[in-house]
Amino acid sequence: MEHRALGGQGLTVGAQGLGCMGMSAFYGATDEAESLATIDRALELGVTLLDTAESYGPFVNEQLLGKALAGRRDAAVLATKTGVDWTTRPGHLEDGQLGRRP
């Protein structure tokens, strides 16, 4: 896979990235084993930019990536977003659990 510079800090990533939101929330049932296999295959193919956010679960997606990258953290660059303050939205997590696994 072609690699490209990302910003001016010396990071290089594969030209294609992997968005991981659907692996833990928002698009129906999730399958951790399938998600881990997808991340493994993406890394094998040279995909080194993985996109996550604390709101993809919340927190569940970041934990999934932690499992996927255990023992090989240097294999990927993680992109993340912030902005949701879970402490200022009373009852938000209790109302539907926003994709949390049982």
C-alpha cells in the first residue's frame, strides 16, 4: 500500500484508513471476533490509520482497539475525536446505553 505523510510531525500512514465506529456502535449488532479479524486483516494489508472515538460505545471502541493492538501498538496510528462530556449529560448513558454491549 502507498504510504503518505500525515501532518508535519513525521507520521506516515497507509493511503487508506479504517473507520472503526461500526465495530462497537450505531449500525446494529456487533461481533468482537469479526471486528478483531477485520483490524488484523487491515494491518496485514498496510492500513495503519485507525479511526476511533470515545463516543463509539462510549469507550467500547477504544477498548476494542486496545485488544487488537496488544503487543503491537507501533503497528498503527490512532485518530480520535473528542467533544462529548459524559459527565454533564445526566441520564444520557442510562437512556439506551448508546451502543454498549450487555
